[in-house]
Amino acid sequence: MNLAQHQVHNTQMTPWTTDSEELWHAVASKDNRFDGSFVFAVSSTGVYCRPSCPSRRPRRERVSFFRLPEAAEQAGFRACRRCHPRRAVTADPQVVVVRRACRFIDDNEEDNIDLATLGEYVGLSAFYLQRTFKNVMGITPRQYAETRRTSRFKAGIRRGESVTNAMYDAGYGSSSRLYERATAELGMTPATYSRGGRGAVIKYTIAQSSLGRLLVAATEKGICAVRLGDSDAALETDLRREFSAAHIERNDEPLREWLGEILDRLAGKQPHVDLPLDIQSTAFQRRVWEELQAIPYGSTRSYGQVAAAIGRPTAVRAVASACATNPVALVIPCHRVIREDNSLGGYRWGLKRKKKLLENESAAEARPRGPRPGSPAGVGRSGEGSSLKSTSS
């Protein structure tokens, strides 16, 4: 074990808590003692900040937490220009090493860096680096590099570059590699993304549900948004803001069947849904969302249990963030994830809705129920059926 490995392995780490309320208290009080220990991100603005940021505090349900800036950026957030969270200093040796590794990957974007080369740069063996990186970021160095490559491609397209130029500038060696890797994270093909989403047609419908107004939106490939709210106008505005370059139209009839399945689920009539999805995700988000779909109807899991189930036991906050950014409420059941102490935790659509959802599912599961229509007798209630696999064109 070399000196760097010894320091990472044995040095006392800066205290890190997975208690979101403790982290929120630091943010609400603008406590600069926590600068460098974590950053907080705001879903409504897409920005992440250090705890002491002087900006106005957002609503609690819009906030998620990350251990370091690179993790927030990997999840799609950008740094605040007021507090410059990347400049905050941390004494945690594991975080220092991982941030050095991230910078090396970012600075050598055109190269396919192997683990041995990266380990040599930061002074760790490949084994120690892989383990340390996973513990802090929740993903591997390779997954981080792939996500950053996709981000560079998107930035090139936004600057007006052609798909081919943006592809090579981002480090993709061929168009087949671009389409293989990027389509799942873009939520559309690179060619469609290059048009700013233009050409993508999104249809939506809104209906009354037991939890308020329910919006379901879909492309030709599958459902891209399921949202809950109090007014149609707010739901429509939010949808148009997210898919600003797409052609969006209200069309109830094509979505009637899918809407009916989701409403039946809310009523406890259909515990399982098997709907096609067309959603964007990072590699880590995809792993979390797949695990959420495996949680049985009427059951719950803690954030820690989900993190352990995907092989990232220390990535509790990253799991919570993935839950908070779930674009298809109810279909991917992020409401079934709670805190270790059995309290509800957060929910993008409000804790009252989360509480009612869990109560309804628990009550429905307790009622005797025969096999689902079309299912063979004896088929039990396992996880969800909706596929996260993206369709390429």
C-alpha cells in the first residue's frame, strides 16, 4: 500500500451524514462550516450551490444533496455563479482523490483512459481507485466518463455544431458508438436532439385523480412524463418548459388507455402496470429506477436498502436524488422509498400525496385479490413491468 492509499484508507474523513434534514438545516441556516462537505441542487432551476450560498432558499421538496460538485453535474445540474461551489475546499481525502480523478477525466476528454492510467495519476492502485470512486460518486470512473462524453456532445450541438463534429469533439470514435451510448441518456436519437427536440411530437392528457390533477405525456416511443399537481395550467407550463423545442399538443384519445391504467393503479384496481417509457437518464439513475420497479406493490424500501441493492451502499444521497428526478411518477414508484427511521422523507409532488399513496397501496394489498386478468393463476405480485429500455431509431 503506497502513501496515497494509506491516507485514503486510514485518514479520518470529514463527517458526512445521510440525514437529509440535517443537511437541509445547514442549507436553511447558510452554515458555511458545511462548505466543501456537500452541495445542494434545486430541481426547478437546475443549479447546485454550496450550503452557505447567499441566494434565496428554495422549497424543501425541490432540493437534493450531493457529496461533491462532480456528482451534481453528473446528475445534470450546473454550478451556481454566485457561490462557485467548485471552489469550496474539503479535507476529506477520499473526496480529494475522486475530484482529482474527475478533473483528469475531464481534461483528457478525447482519450479513452483506462483504470490503471487513472490510478497512476492519483496515486492509487486500480482496485483502490475503483472502490473509492464508487463509494463517493455511486458510479464507476467509466460510467462517469461516458456521462461527461454525452454532456460534451450535447454542449456541441447547442453551440450549433453538426452531429458529426460534435460526435468527434466529444470523444466518440464512431457514429455507432454514439447512438449506442447516447440515445438512452438523451431520451431521443442524436439526430433529433441536434434539432433541439424539434420534430419530436409530445401528446398529453390531463385528468382528475384521487391525488389531484394528473398529467400523462408521451412521444411515439412511450410515456415521457407523469406528473401530479393542483392545476392544469401549472402542469402544462412545466411540461412545455422541460420540452421547450418539441411540438406539444393536448390529445386525450391516444393516451386514454395508458391514462386508464395509471388511474386504475391509483384506485388499487391494477397494482401492476406495463407501459412503454421514453425517458432520459444517467447510468446511475437508470440503475436506481430499475430497482424501484422491483419493489413489490404495497411494500417500501429505505434509501439505504435501495443503495445496497444496486451495489452502492454508501450512495444513499445519490439514490435520493435519483428518486427526486424521476420523470414518470407512479409508473416508476419512487414514492415507495422512505427513510431508515420509517418517516416519509421527500416527494416531489408533496408528502401528503406520498402518504396517501402508501396508505392506499397497503390497504389494497391487504384485500383478497384473484389473479390479474390475462395472468395465469398463482402469479404473485412482483415488481413493476414497465421497461426502461430506450428505443433507438
